[in-house]
Amino acid sequence: MVLSSISASECPAGKTILASSVAKLYASEIQAGLEKLGRKPKLVGFLSNSDPAARMYADWTAKSYLENGFDFELLEVDKEELEDHIFQANKDVSVDGIMIYFPVFGNRQDQYLQQTVASSKDVEGLTHLYVQNLYHNVRYLDEASTKKSILPCTPLALVKILEYLNAYNMHLPYGNRLYGKTITIVNRSEIVGRPLAALLANDGAVVYSFDVDGVQKFTRGDGIKLRRHQVSDIEIPLQDAAQVSDVVITGVPADSYKFPTEYIKDGAICINFSTAKNFDKDVKSKASLYVPSIGKVTITMLMRNLLRLIENTNVN
Amino acid sequence: MVLSSISASECPAGKTILASSVAKLYASEIQAGLEKLGRKPKLVGFLSNSDPAARMYADWTAKSYLENGFDFELLEVDKEELEDHIFQANKDVSVDGIMIYFPVFGNRQDQYLQQTVASSKDVEGLTHLYVQNLYHNVRYLDEASTKKSILPCTPLALVKILEYLNAYNMHLPYGNRLYGKTITIVNRSEIVGRPLAALLANDGAVVYSFDVDGVQKFTRGDGIKLRRHQVSDIEIPLQDAAQVSDVVITGVPADSYKFPTEYIKDGAICINFSTAKNFDKDVKSKASLYVPSIGKVTITMLMRNLLRLIENTNVN
């Protein structure tokens, strides 16, 4: 009698996956990289605003980097002097990597600032060279394929989480392992949502990308022949996209936003990368796997990218 | 008796200066450049939207380029294929310069697109290399000072207009010829308003830069010692800034916006670079010189930049 009164939402089918479970898979790779290097790589982080989320991200980076045997220095500088400090860090041979905790100005000037970081020290993978390589599915920086291009850390973290959750089918050939998967992404920022949609489409998925401007569909056409994705503007309600989606990824930076649980296809994977909680607490009544936040994986990818930057420099 | 009834606004003190008067000053320089080159330089313009202002700009460029003995090709391509076309044009040795008629996507993706143009063909001067040089007051691309950096065409056009109007004092040393001048700019876009403010401050002016985010003051401090400008957030009403400004420059893309004539200091120079008319029809009751639009100078600067790009390539 008691059991029969338990509703579906009180007895969720889904499982929560913590980012730490994914992050720890890369711990040994990172430690091996550090040992091979034989010194502490140094990341410099720049904080030029009082945004509490940016400070939290800075504190997390510091803690993780130091715990893992990296060197980390947080520089808090006036936003008007930030560019000069970045130039100094670009030239400073003791600095291996640079990151900026955005927002700084909170407008397009931030995109300018991103480009002032030397690509050889761009641990976030946001300078034009790397982003362009991502969109064009170019994986190496040189013709001899000795230097891997750097992927933007948050999209990369999401790919690593999807690999861990077996959304990538390892039986399919590399570069096509999301073939047959449909993915809805609510966010099309230049930092995460758009590069993520391109990455996933380059790997074979059909992606519905939602933002305030409308919906875009990222696909690789027939999924086999094309080297890179195609994009088209389409009109499809969020509900219709979600109900055919194996994966739903959200990144809406607003506490008031909740992705409607009833839109989610039974058994879908749901991942939130916003600092706000974009899924309702009953999400697991529908989702099979739910990842409430991804910060720890992102920071792990920042370490991995830093080691890769140093490798690329040493290849020269 | 009739004369005494004429009000100030019916008998304006100010004079309208047409952009064509400024543009024609550069005609002989451009013709000399073409003769020295001995061939027609080719500009390719990309139009990927149905914005009437963008099409008008494209038509103007075509007309001016062809009339002046340049080669011009307008390519209308789907916005999703634009990046591939830019890549082809970057590689095409028959193409000397490339420009994109924005908006394409109308969001931050347009800033990404700007960066896909090879800087050696960037006639608009909007790739990061050139913009960074502008902000840092770096005038050459090489240490030997043989290759001049390219300035963004619209800010450059505004500088040329201010030179023509004698806002630049030729008796002062080069690089400090706006010393003592105060300038109000209503627009702080990354394409015009912000680089313009930096250029003018680098030349010695005190600049009040207004946009929806607030007001910034660009200055070179004491105007002599510093190599480049400094920026600070300040609070000053538009009226107070305007009333101490020798020059007022507007770029608000809205027909409904009018700069209040009563704010203008008697005898100020007023220049509008928006496609909308940002000054009221009584502007000349206050302004000594009024430039209602600047398009022809901008297009002239596009030709000048194209010749400079070719010179820079030939120096190699």
C-alpha cells in the first residue's frame, strides 16, 4: 500500500553522474605528463572583475592546479591594464599558460581580449587559430601532424563526459562515433555552445542548437562523406527537438531558467554546464544519466591543454 | 524689417561639409598608386544578408572602385558557406583584398568571421593584428618600419575628415596634433567607436565615449609622455561632455535617435557616421562645421588600404 503510492518522480529511474568521476580518469595521464616534463608547468590566471562566478572559477583552478602539482598564479589587475599584463605574460618565459576569467568588460571587447593571448599559451583554446581549426575539423597545427590543435576547454570537457557516458560508440570509426545520435543544446555562445555543436556534428551527431536568435541544425549530411559539419537555420520547437534527442545539454546562466522535464525523451542523457541549475529536480524521472555540473572536468581539461601546449612548443 | 524676423535657426551659422570634398583630396594619391602598380588591384566583397544598408554599401564600393580603375567583384553567398568562400579568396592569388558586408549573422559569430580574412588581404583593417596595433599605437608591421599597419577604414575616414577640418593642428608634433581638443563620441562598437576613441586619444585628444554600457574617458594623461592612451570608466551626463567638446561624432543606427542640438557647444564640429541622420536639422545653429555622412571617405580609405596591402606584400 505504501509502495503503490510512490510516484515516478519520488522513485527516479535516472542516475546522477558527478563530474569528479570523469575528471579522475585523466589524473594518471596528467601525472604521467608532469613526470615526463620534469618540472612544474605554470599557469597564470587573470581576474579583472568582481563577478562571484569568475572568482569561484579562479579559486577552483588554483586549488586543482596546486593539488595536482602545477604552479598557478592568480593576478588581479584593473581591467584597463589587463591587456598590458597579458602582453607581459606572453613574453615571460616562466609562464607556460594564460587564462582570463571572463567577463571582463562584459561586451564584445572581451572577444578582443581573448585574441591578445599568445596562441602558444592559450590554455583555454579560444584564440582564433584553435577555434577555426575546430570548425574546420583540423586536428593538427602542422602538416607533419606532430602538434595537436588545442580544443576549447568547456566543449572539450563535454565531449569527454559524453565519451565516459558511452554516448560515443567506440565500435564506430574515429571521427564518426556519434553517428545516429541526436543532441539538443540550449546555448550558442561563441565560447561553448557553437563550438560544441560543431564538434559534435563533426563527430557524426545531428545537433539542434537553441538560443535567443533561433534554432540551427548542425549535421554532417549523410554523416560519412563530409569532412566537416553543415549548418542550417530551421524552425523547430524545443519540445520537438528534445523528444528526439538522446542527449540534452544546457548552458543558460539564469537561475530562473528550467528545461521542462516533460520535454525530455525517456532515457536521455542530460548535462548542465551553466553555473545555474538548468534542470528541475525531477529531471531523473526522465533522464537515464544526469550530470548536474561539469566544472571539475573543465579544469582537468585546462591541465591537459597546458601540457599539450608545452609539448607543442617542445616539438619545435 | 524682413531681416529682423529671421531666427537663428533660419539663418544658420554653420556650414555643411560633404564627404566628397574630403574624398577627392585622395584621388591623385590613389591614381599615382595605381600607375606605380601598373595593374588593376582586385577587391572581392562578400554579401550574405538582405540588409538594405549592407547592399547599398556594396553597390557604392562597386561603383567607386570601378570608376577609379580598380577591379571589384561582389560575391553573394549563403552565410553558411561564407567562411569557405573567404578561405578560397585568401588563397586566390588574383585577389588582392577582401571585405565582408556586415551584418552576416548579426551576433558574435560576425567577429569570428572577421578574423577568417587573411590579414594580408584585410582591406577593412579589422583583423586582430591591425586592431591590436591601433590600440597600442604601433604604426608599422615590421621592425624596419617598411610596412605600415592598416587602420580600420571607418575610424581612419573620420581621422581624415578631422584633418581636413583642421581639428588636427599641424603646428603640433605628429602624434600629438589633437592635444587640447575634447571630443564626444556616441558609439563604442568594436568596429568604429572604440578604435576611433583610441586613435584620437593616441593623437592627444580627451575623448568621452558613450554607449549603452556607460561612459569611458580616453586620454593620454598629460598628453606628452605616454606612448598610448589610457581608459577609465566615468560618470558624466552627455550634456556636460558635449558642452566642453570641440567635436561631436555620432554613430547610432536608429532613425529615432537625435543628438540634442542644445547640448552642442557653439562652434563645435559635428560628424555623423551612422546611416541614420543622428543630428537634427537645426544642428548648424550651433555647429560651425557639419558632416552629415562619411561613406565616400570610407570607400576612399578602402582603396587606399588596398594599395597599402599590396605595397606591404611587395616589400617582402
